[in-house]
Amino acid sequence: MIGIIGAMEVEIESIVKELQNKETINLKLRTVYKGTIDNKEVVVVLAGIGKVNAAITTSILIENFDLTSIFNIGVAGGVNGVNHKDVVVSEGVTHHDFDVTNFSDYVRGQVPSLPPVFKADENLITKTINALEKSHIEYKVGLIASGDQFVTKKETIKEVLALYPNLYAIEMEAAAIAQTAHLYNIPFIVYRSISDVLGDEAQHLDFNLFVKDASENAFKVIKEVINHL
């Protein structure tokens, strides 16, 4: 069974509409939509914004359903040359706001006893690249970084940018989902369609302008990938 997680309603609404044999399951903290896409069993859930919400939701899905993979889709702010509505595919995911570098020999973003970057599943990456190229959607494969803030200045994430030249997307949930999937040993992948670009004067306006179209791009990709799983 495939688990799909989004932080905002706009990020999952197209997927929920696509579900066949849809069933609504009310758990204690989350409402889960269960059904099929291209005859594949899928569960879709709205996590809410931020890393705590994301980690709780991922754990709920894993504990209640027999997941074979986890997809996190949504939008993000872009850096390092990505444009509005480009899709960033997670080669890996890290925290940009976690810092214990003064405590020991850790790098910025690394949680003690865990790797600094949580690696996405190679098979899912390959299938995603194929789907993107078939859909003629511009994309980058690289790092996604998460923190509990809407980042508008590159200065905020300068340490992580210095560590990872292939960092293309900044958002608020992916690292928590990736960390949880890593701990449960479940393959994962994250898609982020760029809704706004860090440093743009109209960044806050761009988010509202592009969020719907960006979410639709992420949906097109995941539907194509599910078809080939």
C-alpha cells in the first residue's frame, strides 16, 4: 500500500478526487482517505504544516497501514536556479534548522545517531525521472531541506547551502517525514513543486499565485509514478 502525505489541502485535493473506491477513515488525530489509483492501493492524508505535524502523521500511517512506500508531495521555496512550477525530486532530505554542531562533530542539520541526509529510494527516483520527462515538466534531482519557518532569505539557510550545492527546495515537512520513514525502514520519496523563489521581492505573493499550479504538477508526477509501480 502506498502512503501519500501533504501538508495543505491544496496539495492533496487532486489526489483525493482521483481515488477510486474511496473510503474515509477517521483515526484519533487524522482523517485518512483510502482507495485505489490505477488499481494500486493508496492512503492519502493531510498532515498540517510543520515538522511535528508531519512526523506524527507519518507515524500514524505506518502504524495503521501496511505501507510499502511513502510519498510526500507539495510545494516549496526554490533556491539555486529553480523556477516557479519546476519539480524538485528528493535525492535526499535534511533539516536546515537543526544544529548541534557546537556539541560534537556533527554537520548542520544532522540529528545525533542519524545520518545528516536521509536518502530517498533509488527505484522511486528513477521512476519519477521517467514520469517527469514523459510529462515534459522541468525538474531537478537534489536535496530538500526542512525547517519550522517560511524562509525568505538565503542568509537564513547559508550554512546548509554551503554544505550542499545541490540544495534546490526549502520547505517545512519533508525532513520529518523522511526521518520517520528512515526509522521505520520504509522507502520514501519527496516531490516539491516550486511555488516561490527565495529572495524574490514578491515571494509572499508568488506563493499564493503559483501554489495551485505547482500542486497540480506534483500530482501529475505521482499519478504517473503510481501507474508504473
